[in-house]
Amino acid sequence: MQEGVPAYLAQLLRAQYGEETAERIAQGYAAQRAVTLRANTLKADAKTVREKLAAQGIETSPVAWYADAMIVHGAREDALTGLDLYERGEIYLQSLSSMIPPLLLGAQPEENVLDMAAAPGGKTTQIAALTGNRAMVTACEMNKIRADRLRYNVQRQGATRVTVMNVDSRNLDDLFSFDRILLDAPCSGSGTVQMGSPRSRGQFSKEFLARTTKQQEALLLKALRLLRPGHEMIYSTCSVLAQENEEIVGRALRKAGAEVVPLDLSAFETVPRLPVSIPGTLCVAPDALHEGFFVAKIRRTK
Ligand code: SAM
């Protein structure tokens, strides 16, 4: 396997995927990942954003499955964060994979939507944009500093119907109920590893994974209590490890009245995939354009 993959992670990848696919994932970690962004349609359409970037000498290319998304060529993130259109919230720098869960959530105008692990707010503000600020979004974040960052981003992006709560979502009162829930759970970050990058995140040890999976399961069980019966939610992580993905979903389904709803992935043909053990879920393979990501849609049945 590629040098530089943390030993415990390499061991887990080999055990889950076998040598060949584990090597493919490691190559994805070694790739230089493209800078990608989303035009914030609450403030500017994609065409205008593309033109404004081109006027600054920044070329972009489109993304087949999302008209608001673009891939940036020849400019790093810091070239974008200095621009007026960034300051005004007309764009949001976001990985392509992380744009998929809000698209599959499918929130509708006037629905009550809960985002249970929301900071820094990429997906919260995307839900606001996708519904034209017509869904009511409750965005929860446990960490105070990150909740402040979330508030700032929500405000800058013009997401006017988002209420930010600095709470541990596991403690939300079961009397609340929501039409749709996004649980973009805290995770090891095994999908986001970027070898050689000082910004590469990810923590890999048996103890960390045990702690994280416990939180993920508690959060998912709470989500299924807060979701209105018959309604659907998305569980996502930026991990490619079954321990944080299919195993969490499988355990939650056994404990709660819920079922997996197969994702309609017909629009996402260009997204590289890894094998999954629950049919109808998605695990994105890391490569030069994508972070590794897992997405499952779950319906509460009773
Ligand atoms: N959804 C975010 C986005 O798209 O910008 C990224 C979320 S990040 C994967 C997970 C976040 O959940 C972290 O900011 C973390 O502090 C927060 N978190 C972890 N456990 C939580 C809990 N029990 N309740 C609320 N927030 C939690």
C-alpha cells in the first residue's frame, strides 16, 4: 500500500475491502484533490459566479450531477477566499462528495428540517439554497466555537430560515418532531485523508473508533426518535469504514422501527464508488475530485 497511510487505517481498509480496493483508496488519498465550490443560489446563480471567477482569471468546469457545483482550475483555496464574491457569500467552498447528502435529502418548502451535526454549515446552507429559504432548518452544533462559525456562515450565505442551536443533539427533547433529518455524523474522517497535506484530517486508533461509533449510533437512534413516522432521513459520514457506516445503520435498524430506502443514484454516474454491504447505500471512493463519503437514506416505519 501507498506509504503514509496510518497503519491502523491501512489494516482496517485491507480487512474490509481486500488488498486491491484498499490500494485504490490509498491512491485516492495520495491524489492532489481539486478545489470545488458551490454557487450559493440565495445570492448568485452559477452562470454569474462562473463569469465573475473568469473575470479574475479563475477557470472552472461544471459537475455533471449538480448545476450549482464547479471544479476550480489553477487556483488554490486561498485565491478564492480573498475574493469579493466569497466575502459576500455568493460561493461556498465545499467538497463535491459533501454536496451529495443534501441533494439526496430532498427537503421541500415549508418542511421542518433538522441538521443534527451542522458546523461549519456547508450542508445547512445548501439545504437553505436548495429550498430557496423556504424550509425551516434547525441546525444543531455541540461545539461552541464551531456553532459560532456556523452562525457566521449561515448569516453570510443569507440562509434566513435557519435557527442555530449550540446543543448536543443527543439531548434534544423527544417531543420535537421533524419532516426530514440530516445526520452528517462526526467520524474518523477516513474518506478525507490527503497524504502530504498539512490540512489532512482523520484520527485512527481502536479507542477513537470505539468512541466515535458509540456517538454515531446514539445520534442515529435519536434521529429516528425525532423523525416523524413514515418520513425519511439521511445518515452520512466522510468515512469509508463499514464500522462507521453500514454497521451503524444496521444496528440502528435492528433497534428502531426503520428501513433503508434505496438511493436513486441515476444522476451520479460519474461519482466513483466503493462496494457497500447494504444495497441502495452509497460509498464514494476518494480520488482527485472526490472525498470518500458514505450516504444512506432511512425511513422511520413506526
Ligand atoms: N455537516 C457539516 C457541514 O456540512 O459543514 C459538517 C459536520 S462535521 C462532520 C460533524 C460536526 O458535528 C462537528 O462540527 C462536531 O462538532 C459536531 N458534533 C459532534 N457530535 C455532536 C453532537 N452530539 N451534537 C451536535 N453536534 C455534534
